[in-house]
Amino acid sequence: MRVAVFSTKEYDRQYLLDAVSGRHELKFLDVRLGHETAQLAAGFDAVCLFVNDVVDAYVAETLSRGGTRLVALRCAGFNNIDLEATSAAGITVVRVPAYSPHAVAEHTVALMLSLNRKIHRAYNRVREGNFAIDGLLGFDFAGRTVGVVGTGKIGAVVVRIMRGFDCRVIATDVVTNPACVAAGVEYVPFERLLSESDVITLHCPLTPESRHLLGKEAFARMKPGVMVINTSRGALLDAGAAIEALKSGHLGSLALDVYEEESDIFFEDLSNRVLHDDVLARLLTFPNVLITSHQGFFTHEALSAIAAITVRSLTAFESGEELGDVICAPAS
């Protein structure tokens, strides 16, 4: 099967080529899929996409006209895909729902620890010969209340880690995870989670209902000095509202591995350019803000699993076998 792989970096090529073992013809493209690039997929049976590729109605129709019948997402989230449009265009959409929950969960906790103990600031100080520790005061996580929003596979791993730190863990989700309950988690309404948590971490999908879940009103409900972590989807958090909460001191610290307007920024080397995103530029000025470039998934185990599951879906689709990770099928 001929597959156009969009938004590829060298690491994508390496892992996908190792997994495919010559079973499919892969064409690697470093551009993102969108209106201007959709024609590049003409003649390909499938396209393989990442988090910042976009399939709206126009792209879906263009893909269909070019012969594409499968969209294979090498990620778990699919808020960048118009599922109604792909279904109408006769396109099946599959994803990688659980490549390595440990990768994102461990990065989440790394952000918590780094932000709390000011590791990023200490690293820069020491490199400049400054060995003073003033301003680097943190707190013990033991005994603190951690609020986990979303207790799916990733959230459940975060729960286990934080319980291992002797934290009180509370959670909110539309579905109660029995494993989290067994670990000692108390499920509470979202508003109570906001008001009781010392640390809040997001692990829920982006939907129209969850967009800007953390906005002006949510920040106002939080404890003064709260730490907020987002390694899920950028638009779950209103960055403008976060800036105001940081300026007032109500939001104690913030760590982001995702950003609502990341599509033209993250995964790219912009070190020799002016950053035109004023909101992100403002966030980067705060000493109590830590931002990483959507690298939570970036481990050997996760990339291996992503490649293997993606290739498995390609092979099953080509041979007419049942697909296990379908999120959208062609309209009947």
C-alpha cells in the first residue's frame, strides 16, 4: 500500500521504516497536511498524520478525490480531524490510542518536580557560576493534594506515581476508573477539585465541551499558589487567562507541554527567528512557567509502539481484516 507520511522528522522515518519492513511504500513529507498540501497525497492509498496535521471538509474531499481511503493517525488525539467529513468522503480513520501511557505520565511528573524545585532556574544559575539557592524554595509533595482531570490510561499512571509520593489524590472524570479507586483516589466534582488541589494536572481529551476547561472562572476557583500542568491538549487551557492569573500571583506556577497555537511553532527550530506569538512569548517571561515542546510522548518505547500499531493498521486495512483502532468509518 502506498502511504504519504506527513509532518515527518528523522525519528519518524527511523521507527516507521523499522516497523514496516518493506511491506508498504512510504513517502515521507516534512510538511503538515492542510489546504495547501492536500494535493501531495494524490495517488496514495493512505495518509499517516500527526497532531498538527488538519483534515477538515476541504482536505477530506481532496484526499478522497486523490484515491486516499485511510487516515492513520500516529497519535491518540483526533480533535484535528473532521470525522463527519471524512466519513462522508468514504475515508476510514484509525489512531494509536495507547502507545505508552508511561511516557506522558512520567513527563508530567518530571514537569511537576522541575517546576516545584526550580530545576530549570537552578541549572541556568550554576552554569553562570551562581551557586546561591535564594528563590529556589520548593515544597514536599508528600501530604499535598493532587487533582487529576481525566483518569484514562495516562491519568491512571499519574495517579499511581503521585500516590507513591504519599500525595492525596482526587480526580474528576465522566467514567470512574476502578483501578484508581483501588489506589485510594476520591472522585469529586470538577469545582471541588479546583478548590482543594495544590497541584492540578490535565489528562482529558479535547472536545467542544472541554475547550478552555481552565479559563478565567476556573483559575479564580483554585487555591492561591496552585500548580497547573497540561500535557494533554493545548486548548484545554486558556493561555490568556493563565497569564492574568500568573500576573496576579493567584496561579503559583504553570507547566505546559502543549499549547493551543502550537502548530506553527512546536517541533520546529525557531532559534534564529523572532517569535511572533505574543501570548507564548509572554508566558516565556515568567520565572514560574516551564514549557516543553510537546515531547511528553518522546521515548523509545512510545515511538516503537506508535510505529508498530500504525503499520499493523495499514496492513489490516490493505488485507481487509478487522481494524481495532477505528474512530471513523465511511458512511454507509
